[in-house]
Amino acid sequence: KKGFQGPFKACHGVVEPKDFYRNCLYDVCMNDGARKVFCQVLEAYAATCKKNGAVVGDWRTPSGC
């Protein structure tokens, strides 16, 4: 989310990241920081971005997914 740069930067104007971000914080915290949950949230956001025509860069490598 830092400065809206990174692999999702083209998507932020197409799909509002706020709800995904809040859900990610909640879900990861409720699951003791489970990386699997973190990756599932990012995957859902990436799929939504692509469905809405936004180009998403490689998010798996920098996130460790």
C-alpha cells in the first residue's frame, strides 16, 4: 500500500483497495499471521483487478506467496 506503488498500482484506481486491506488485516490477525490467509487475500484482489481490466504485476514474488 506504500504510496500505491508496486504490483497493484494500476488496479487501485479501478478497484478500491480499502476493503481488501481491512479484510486482510482482520483475517491475518485472526489466524495468527498465517501466510496462507495473507496470500489468499492478495490472490482475491489480483483476480478482482484482472476481472475489471487492470494489469497486475508479479505480486507473488515480493509477497512471498
